[in-house]
Amino acid sequence: MAALDALRAHAKHWRSTSLPPALIEAASLNGVSCATSIFLKFEIDFPGMPRLFGIMLTGAERFIQFEIETDVSHTKLELVDVWRDVTAQQNLSFHNPGVGIGAGALALQILRELKAEPGD
């Protein structure tokens, strides 16, 4: 399953890579631990966009869309433009006719796998 493998690789990459301190602070201010979350999409310094933006799946299994302004080193949080729970917009079905498993259901599967790994 290519989509599952790609999502797993992306999630593991951000689990093993140091996250910007401003992102960790913004998540913490919103009651979310980055250590127990996975990132489904995460962009840094993309032209024309906030310095940090993406979608994360929290340890509480909530999908959060975020847009965060920071200083150039991403250490100082300047503004949380968007912090929106988009769980209701996700396809969480494991059985979609003609399509199969939804993207949201795949993300939940990966989160649960990573939670079960030793060290978590």
C-alpha cells in the first residue's frame, strides 16, 4: 500500500527530526504534545505562506490544521494564525466503495502503530 508507506515514512521522519521550538510551544499552548503526535503535512518557509504550516494528528486522535508565524530561526513564536480541529473533515472510513481505506483512517493506523512501538 503506497499511501500507507509514504505516510508512515513522513510520520517517522518528523518523529526523528528536531521540530522547531516555536511549533512545540504553539502546540503546548493548545494542549497538544508534539512528542505523541504525527505530522501528515508539515512545511517550513514555503514561499507566500506562514513560516510553519501543516496538519498534525494528535495523540488524542484529533486532526489539527495549523499556520504559525515565527522568527527566521523558528525559535520564537510570533503568532498562531490558524489552529483548527479538522477531524470532522477527514475520511475515517476503513471501507470506501471503490476507494478502500480513507486517508484519515490510514493516519490513525500509523499513529496507533507508532504509539505501540517500544519507547513511546
